[in-house]
Amino acid sequence: MYFNNPTRKELITVIHNNVEQMRENVAKLRENRWSENLRGTHTMLLDEDEIKAVKENYPNASIYPAEKDSYLYYKPYIYVTEHERELKLKEGQYTESLNSVLN
């Protein structure tokens, strides 16, 4: 098996405290070869378990309350984006890891 131009993609999820911070962070990420936001939306609605996990793992993250009579924000939510970038690999590095998956 032979592969041309071996690359691997790196994916990150970023939680933002507000829209302004999200715009600034995305601009900084773009400067460092990260893609635009891959998610179709910039907010993520949270269930009770997810709220608990965000509070435990990201204590400084802003969780916005549900908005009464709102079609979009009927649950608590956070601002979140996902980004990817390609990593150029050394000769043979990709094929070794891929072959271990295929075999």
C-alpha cells in the first residue's frame, strides 16, 4: 500500500464566553492555520448532565440560561466552535499508523 502526501487532521472544540470573545478566538485560530467553525451553529444546548460536566471541567465557562418563549434557546446554552487543521507527517509515519489499523 502506498500513500501520497501523508497528512492527518487535528480537531479541537473551543468554548467561548460570549460572541465577541468567539470572534476574537476564531480570528486567532485562523492565523494559526485552523479552519473556520465546522459546526453548523455557534451555540450548544445543554441538558442537566452536560451543564454539570461543563461546570466541573470548565469552571470559567459562561453558561447562558434558557430564554423564555425562545424557539432556539429553550435550554441553557454555551458558545462553542470546532476547528481542524492538517498536520504534515514525516515520511512513513502515516503509513505505519494506518497499517496498524488496517491489520
